[in-house]
Amino acid sequence: MSATSNTWTRETAQAIYDLPLMDLLYRAQTVHRENFDPNKVQMSRLLSIKTGGCAEDCAYCSQSARNGSKLSASKLIEVERVLAEARKARESGSTRFCMGAAWREPKARDMDALVAMIQGVKAMGMETCMTLGMLDDTQVVQLRDAGLDYYNHNIDTSERYYPEVITTRTFADRIDTLNRVREAGMKVCSGGILGMGENGEDRIDMLVTLANLPEPPDSVPINMLMPQPDTPLADAKPVDPIDFVRIIALARIMMPKSHVRLSAGRSDMSDEMQAMCFFAGANSIFAGDTLLTAENPEESKDAILFAKLGIQPMEAESEARVDAAE
Ligand code: SF4
């Protein structure tokens, strides 16, 4: 089967996932080298522009007002503060600046500030990404016209398991927003989280949904749940590291041209596990010491790990892919 035929089935994907690990890794690394420089990793920086008090009930999230979390709700932060953070991120090597707001969807009154943030970050020569919840047709156009490069909207898990994790919106709502973003001409960033009590088939079904979108996402963040106190998943069982590496390899094989991002959970991963994930085809990380609210390895730790592995930060994405014919 062609890896870009958009007709992946669970059975085909499962057969690849179940290969002996060395065969799976070899195959994933081969696909990776056909599409990317294997020694470069794209670095994004994530800033929370509006924290806490979210109306959604995502069971993994410490920002949900419904989870009894003690995290207090903030207002949308000022544009100047966002630009100051973006400047720092650029100076430390990040090429993409991701801005996340804990909203079900943005309100009309927030749009002018969001547009100013996008325009300001773009003017620094960085790629821009936002994650703001669901978007309607007008908002999609406003963000695109401001120059937004990427929109992040994770599907989180399989369609079957989704209602176990979130009840305030549906899987179909998620797909609708993703299609709206793509149709407006922006790049899509969408992935999910392992370790929420889903089974192995749910993990594979999540990748099948992403790979079978009209176009696979340009970025695919794969998160390992970092259980947050006071959330329904506070006591979730940790993910087996080899299962995690297998999912990264499968994502690389199923979506050969996408950036597969090692996202939340990296601070709980050993250097060896991160190295295996990079070998399996992960080629993007969040840099910096916090994600939206969860811990992330400090930049100096990442620099030491990159030096040990001979990995270089990737230039802006447009220059990152290798020509498969080379
Ligand atoms: S994951 Fe996002 S949408 Fe869900 S509760 Fe947290 S901030 Fe809200």
C-alpha cells in the first residue's frame, strides 16, 4: 500500500505496528530518510496566551473549569508580552511560535488581539501556530488573512474512545474545524495523547483517522499523558515506552511527509527513549521549560541531548524536507 493513499485501514496499520521492533524501526527510519534530514529536529516554542477556566471537560487537562482544578483563569495576555516571548524564542533557536488559549472557541472580541499577535510574530520571521479551540468560518478567514501558518487542533484519541475523555464536544466537531482550517489554506497540526486508558486499537485508529484526512496533518504531535493532579486521569497508568516508540514509528510510516512531534511527556522520558523516538521518525519538539501548563525539559538539557546525538535544530519548515529523488 502506498503510504500516501489515504486509505489506511486498522488491519494494515496494525500489521506494521506488530512487526518485530527492529524491522519496524528500520522501515520507519528508511521512510524518514527519504523525506527528511535524519539529523535535524524542528523546534517550536509554546506560550499559553490565556490559561485556565476552560469550559470544556477534557479529562486530562488541568485547565478545565469542570475538573475541579485549582488553576485560576487568566485573561488573554497583552500582545506586547507575547511578542517579547516570541523574540526570546527566536533567539534560542525556535523557528515556530505556538500560542495556545484555554477556550472552547475564541470570541469575536478577542480576534483583533489574536490578529496583532500573528502579525507581530510573523514580522520577526518566525512561523506562527495557534490553538484556540473550535473556529467558525469567519474566524478561520480572519486568522488566515493575518498570516497564521498552522492551526493546532488535536483529535486526542480514536473516535470510539473520544466520549470517554471529552463530553462537551464531539469527535465530528473536531474534524469539522480541521477541515475548515485546511480548506482556508492553513497548515494543520493535529495529533493525540497516549496513556488515557485507551487500548492499542484506539491508538492505531487515531493514526488511521489522521492519515486518512483529505491531506494528512503537516504536524502530528504525539503526547504521552503527564497525569495532572485533580483531573479524572490523575492516576492513569503510564504508557509502556516501547509501545510509545512503536506508535511514533507507525506515525512516521503512515504520514511520511509530516513532522512527527514528541510533545508532552518528554520530561518523563530518558535520553535513550527520546533517542529511540528520533530514530523511529520523530523530528519535532517543543523547546522551553513549560508547555501550556505541564513541565518540559529545560533548554540546556535539550542542547546536551542534541549534542550527544549529533542532532541540529531544523531551519524553517519550507527548507527542511529533502528531495526524495536525491
Ligand atoms: S485541553 Fe484545551 S479545550 Fe480541553 S479543557 Fe484543556 S484547555 Fe480546554
